[in-house]
Amino acid sequence: MITVKCFARYRPLLGFDELSLPLVPTLGDLLAEARFVALPPDALLAVNQTFADRSAALADGDEVALMPPVSGG
């Protein structure tokens, strides 16, 4: 199993704060699932608190975070 956490505006957009899901091979495979169709392409992605891209491999027990991009001023 993996844990997927949503932050900020992605919580209402995707409809959850945290989910436990079956393991899939990569982050891209996970995000290809229908429940993530509303996730914008510029979302920041992290696996185990390290920024990752969609090719990142996943392992049992991993934590995936989905975060909106940040801007500064």
C-alpha cells in the first residue's frame, strides 16, 4: 500500500486529504488513475518528502504528496 496526501487547494479539487491505495509501479501510473484526472499538470509531486517526477518508482509503504506550485513575491 501507498499513502497519498493532498495539500492546499488540491484537497477539495480531488476530494480527499489522505488515501491508502494499492501499490503501482510508478508515480505516473498512480496519477493516470481516473481519481487524479483533475490534478493540474504543474502540480508539485513528492515521494517520501523528496520532490519527484512522474517516472519515480514507488515501493510498498511510500508516501506520495500532491502540492500546488508556490509563488513568491
